[in-house]
Amino acid sequence: MKALIIIDMLNDFVTGVLANKEKAMKIIPVIQRTIAHKASCMNVF
């Protein structure tokens, strides 16, 4: 079984304590595509 875990990415890595906005903004489209591709898989919130 594989899992894609995204935890508070925007608050921590874009605007929060660990902010690196330039690099974080580049990865958002990648995360969005991955989520869309895996949308048919089991989701846990």
C-alpha cells in the first residue's frame, strides 16, 4: 500500500515558520496533479 500525505503544506512552507515561498509555490502544481491522478484511490482525511 502506498500513501500520499500532505500535512499543512501551505501554512508551514509557504507563509509559516518554515517559509520558502518561491520553492513552495513551484511544487504546488505538482502536488495538485498528483492529487488529481490519485483521486480514485482511497482517501483518508
